[in-house]
Amino acid sequence: MPTNAAGLLLFRHRPGLQVLLVHMGGPFWAKKDEGAWSIPKGEIADGEDPLSAARREFEEETGARPPGECLPFDPVRQASGKVVHAWAVEGDFDPAALRSNTFSMEWPPRSGRRQEFPEVDLADWFSIENARRKIVKGQIPLLDQ
């Protein structure tokens, strides 16, 4: 059964359309840029409303409460099989204010040591054209919508 995730694509007009993307944290993504950015998103808990999950995940990954009315996108399926339910919401966010939650993993592999890493380590605004290069391939259809 595929994993279901939910997220928000924050957008603003400055002077053209810009979208907020976050860079995935942890050692696997540390030296990657193109294809290593995402909308703030995460897994939907059992019985959780997908929009509520999207709002929760946005706050957990950015440290900011998501603003306003959300406009639904059609869900997209990533290469991993994960189905992403997403909404667009207009607003602003200062990338310097990023405060992400963390996760723990054994690192380096087979070392027996656990380390904490931020779920996302950067946030930035991109034009749609630049976002297409930065975002993971499976989320490009969200930019098209």
C-alpha cells in the first residue's frame, strides 16, 4: 500500500510568481541541490485529515504557521510510490526564520552512533522555472498545476 503524504506549496508575487521550497535535510541530501528540494510535506497519520496533516507538516518543517485559504491540487505519485496530496496557499516566509524539526538515524552507517538531523536544512523562494530544476521530479506536476 503506498504511503500518503500531505504538504503545502506556499506562493507569492515578487514581481513574478515565486514558490517556497525546502531542501531535504540529513546526510544523504547534504551535497545535492538539483532534485533535492520539496514542498514542506510529510506522512498523513491514520485517520488524519490530509489538509490538517499538510498544515501540521508545514509548521513542523518551517517553524511557521501556514497562512490563509488553501487551494487543492490533484494528488501526484512520486517514483517511490508515495502519493502526495498538496494545496497551494498564498503567503510569505523569511527563509532565515526556518526552524525545522529533527530526526535521528545511525550515522555513519554501521557505526552504532545515532545523530540528529533537521528534516529540512534550507528554505528558499524560486521562480517556477528555477523550481522545476530544484524540486524532486515527482513533484514537478504540482508546479504545473
